[in-house]
Amino acid sequence: MDKVMSNKWVIFLYLLPATLMIGVLVYIPIAVSGYFGLFDWDGVGAMNFIGLQNYTELLTDSTFWFSARNSFYLALFSTLALVVYLGVALVLSSKVKGRELFRKIYLIPMLLSSVAIAQLWIRVYDPNNGFLNTFLRNIGFDNPPAWLAERDTVLFAIFVAIVWQFAGFYIIIYTAALKGISEELVEAAEIDGASPLQIATRIKVPLISGVIKTTVVLAIVGSLKYFDLIWVMTGGGPNGASEVLASYMYKEAFNRNNFGYGSAIGFALLILALLTTVVIQKITKSKESQ
């Protein structure tokens, strides 16, 4: 068996189906998207080659940069939320009462689709009858904001919904990683007089630093390409205040029939995500080597 598995042709045949699938579903669409960005095209009619005009236009497109800023705000907010997720996972991995109930509660968002979650939060933020504004009026706020209809509040409102949506996903990852830590190591620290906070910050968190690094990459890259919940909740409004790169790409390609420019935005989004991932890896490697 070892002789067969060491054969290069056998390894090639095992890897070929997955390689072909990745190529067809990932790399070829990426290349095609970059290629379409070289054309002035409505997605149906004749394709007019314009070279790098779409890409150079991005550099002076204020809406593109505003959408990119919102996407990076979401990435920053999602990264900060990882601290909350990790804290919850640390609590649930300890011997706290009611942890089984909390484990069931935080899994609820994972059972719902993005559209269902968006509809739920639209009702929470309803300016007249929503739970949030009703609560604020009951405690003395006479004129609470229309959360999804005001430029100053819409981003924060959406970000809170996104954080709630992905809470279960990241808490499960952290909880699984924490379960892999030796109980004997924790018990030894307790015998030495370490407090729960010291055990969490000095032992548990350093031991799962690789998992934390992975979740940071997932959160940032996922935020840069996030689309569905934002689209359902606001459609990028009001007046483009919640526009992100993915929603701007969708509008250009399918609402305005500017498929070439939309493809250029999508390709630029890919480049931004790759560069961000490389930067994160460089930063984390430099810290690990210190």
C-alpha cells in the first residue's frame, strides 16, 4: 500500500478531480472576470474592447472608494467582534452554570438564512414598532433614530446584525480549539494559584493563537466580500451610505447593465482581499518570530 501511495502517478490521479473542480469553479471564473473588465459590455450585446479603461476609472471613482471604506470598516468591526466571540467561548468552555443552554442559544443564527436574519433585524430596527425603538421610548428617549434610514446610524445597525449572524460560527471554532487544551495543564495552573483570568490570557489564548489567526483572516476576507444581508436590509442605502464593494459591483453589473465595469470592481475586490490576507500573514509571522 505504501508503495502504491508513493507512486507519483497515483498521487496525480487522486489530486486530479479536486484540482479540476477548483480550476473550473474558482480560477477560471476569476480569470474570466478580469478579462471581462477589459470590455465595455452590457452583458448581452457586443463586447467593445477598451483595455484598462475600466480599471483606471476605478482609481478616480469616489463611489468605489467610499464602498471600499465601508467594507474595511466592516472588516475592522468584525475583527473586534472576534474578541467578544473568544470571550464567550472561554466562558462556555469553563465550568459555568447554564453553559449548555447558552450553547444552544448562540447556534440559532446558524440555523437561519441571511434573508431571514435580514428580515428579523429590519423588524427590530423598525422606527415605529420595532423592538429597539419601543424599548428606547420606554426608558425615556422621545425621538430614537430610524436606524436603517439615517446615514449616521445605518452602518452600525447593519454591523450589529452581521456580528449576531456569525457569532455561532466563530464561537464553535474557538470552543473546539479550547477543548483541545490539556485539562492537566489547566489543573496544574490552578494548583499554582493562577486565577481564571490568568489561565485564559496566559495559557488558553496563546495555545490557540493559530486558530485565532485563521479566524482573523476569515473575518476580514469575508467582510470585504460580504453582500447578501446588507443588500436585503438596505440595498446599499440610504443614498449609498451602506454601499460596500460587493453591492456596488452588483448594481453596476446587473442594475445598470455595465457588466464590464462590474467585472472590474469584482476583480479589484479579489486583489484587495488577497493583499489584505498577505499583509495579515506577514504581520502575524513577524510577531511569532519575535
